Amino acid sequence: MDSDEHKRVLDPEHDTAALKALTHPLRIQLLGLLRQDGPATASELAARTGESSASASYHLRVLAKYAFIAEAEHRDGRERRWRALHTVTSWSNETMEATAAGRAFVSLARRRQIDHLERSLARHEADMAAGRLGEEWVEPSGISDLMPRLTAESLSELFGTVAAKLEELTARDADDPRAERVVVLAAGLPLAPHEPAGPAPADSVPQASGPAGSALPDPAPADPAPEDSVSEAPVQGAPSPADPDPLDGVPDGPPREGIDSGDLSP
């Protein structure tokens, strides 16, 4: 996979502004394109994202301000070219959990990874149907949703084993012309046991009915966003299924110094 010098490790105490900058959807998309396809100009990236050159240029400068990208070698003197400084964005779950800004960022990042999985599935199915991928990819492709019982230590070990094996296989296939880009998204989300449901009060009145007339509970009120939430309003133009996501790759896992978040390669 990626050596430590290719990882950007985010710390909520020292990187608050960088965390906020990276929550903007267009910036995530631009960073992913630079990581996946290499250096490009604002005009080239604008054409790929459907944004104006001025908008792309502004958001690229923000990414550069917080050291996610830097100027690349120019082909000529007419327009800046930009390059990604890291292939992976990572963090410690334990450190992020200590602040509201860190928790908000991790929650947003995980949901972005789920969105990326949905877009990747749509692209995979379209590529297979159109014959852009060979038949050898039919059998190994897929998604699993196993639910084993593990301790926290075993879950940490699982993530470490997957990361080490992925690094080994990536190095082995680096120069193989048969290799294709593969979205590998792993999740380890412990779930607490359900509390036994008590009898409903005699005077309870269901607010709606579901299939076969089953009573539905009142919708739970949404939790208010923390005052220092790092999220920003989305820009126009949602990413297409083909868009890379800087948050993809090996996702954040058990707390350790520098958790791979995959990424944000989109």
C-alpha cells in the first residue's frame, strides 16, 4: 500500500482548519482526481467535475493552503499544475473521538466512504455489462457482510492483517499489466446487544402504520449538530459514479497512530 511518508495523519487539535477544508465535497473530489490520475490544471479538473475553472482554482488553492496538494512541474508557463502530496489520509479514532470536530469529521468521512461504495458498485456493474472488464473479474468481485463475534483486540488484529496483506499484494502486482484499480472498503463496526422491548403503555397511540398494519414508533428527533461541526454546505453537482473518492482504500480501523482511511485516494 503506502509508506508512512505518503500518509497525511490528521489531528483534530492541530488540524481543525484542515479538517473543515476537507469536508467540502468538491475539494474531496478534486483531491481524489489528483491522487488517482496524477497532476492536472484547474481547467482540466473543471472539465471533469462540471465546475467552472474559477471555482476549481479557488478550491485547489484551499487544498494547497492546508498542505493536501502542491504545485507540480508545469508543462508550460500558462497555467498552474497541481499534484497530491499524499496518497492516503489517516487518523487515530481515539484522538478524533476526543473532540466534537473530530467526531463530526469521522462521521462524515465514513458516510462519504459508503457513498463511494455505492458509486463504485454502479460503475463496476456498468463496466462489466459494457465489456470494459474481462470475464476473469466476475468470480473474485463482490461484497460480503459477515457478522462475527470478536473482541476489540481481534478486530484490531484483523485490520492489521488485511492492511499487511493488501500492501504485499499491491507491491507484487505493481508492474503487472493485468492489474486494475480495485475498490477495497473494509468495515468493522461493533454493535451493542438490543435492549429487550418492554410492553407499550395502554394509552399509547401509534402515529402511523406499516406493512400489515404494524404500528410504527414516533420518529426520533434528530440530534442537533455540534456548534463546532466541521461540515459545509454542499456544492452544486453531485459526483458521478465514476468519481474517485479520497476517503477510499483501507478505512479507519482500530485506534493506533495513523489509521489508514484509504483515501481519501478517493
